[in-house]
Amino acid sequence: MTLLNAPTYNADRENLKRNLLIGAGALVALIVVIAFAGILTGHGWFFSNLPAEHRVHHFLTDIENKDFKAAYAIYVNDPAWEQNTAKYTAYPLSRFTEDWTTYSDVGAIKSHHVDKSVTDGTGPFGTGIIVGVTANGSKRMFIWYERKDGTLTYPPPHVFSY
């Protein structure tokens, strides 16, 4: 093929190329926005911490409703914990109930709001998540969510400021 017999211009093909490039650019921009929106709103890269935040929310809702058995099941990540109580003799339900009522730093939890979370530990998404909560309208507390087994721990190894 020489310059004098170049292929004919195909408008449909050129429109398709242009539209694919615009779509790819828009997709990349959307991915970047979603990634940074999660960080800026305090929910982790790509909102990856939301499942842990929801778990802490359900846990604290059970504490508010004084359903300590359901809250304990979330805390130890074992819905069938009552069938195997020997596994949890180091931290039984009675001690858990005392810790979240009598000996609680924030008192009896009557209301809560999950504020934000921070990934902590090694790896790109960390080994755990520290979830910041405002309890009873003004008391801040932090709960650790362990990624490998889904258990909760209070207090976390350290806290963050916000």
C-alpha cells in the first residue's frame, strides 16, 4: 500500500475508538474517585472497612438492647458459641456482660454512632481495623476488628484522633 491508495476513512470505526478512549478515561477517573472518597470519608480504601463498621454497629445495637448473648456471638464471631462454651472459658459470657455494663469506661451504652475506621497492621489492607464510635452522645471509644477471624477486641492496641 502506498500513500496514494490509503484505506478509506471509516467514520463509525473512528467514533468507536473515540468513545472507547473516553469511556476508559471515565472509568479510571471513577475508580480514583471511589478509592479516595473512601479514605476521605474515613471508611478505608474503596470503602473496604464498611463490613467491619457494620459488624461493630450490630454489636453495639445488641449491647444497647441488652441482648448480651447475641452481642457475645458477634464479639467472638461464633453464632453457635453456646454449643461449645468450653472454648470460651477464658472470657465467658458472665465476664463479658460485666465488662460491658458495670465496668464499662463509657457506662451503660444507650446510643452509639460509628464515626470512622482506620486500617492498621501489615499488608495493603492491614491485619485489623480500629473502629471509632461515639457512645451516649459524647464518649469516644475504639473497638478492634481482627480481619483473620472476624472477632472484636476492646480496647484496641492503640487509638487514633479525629
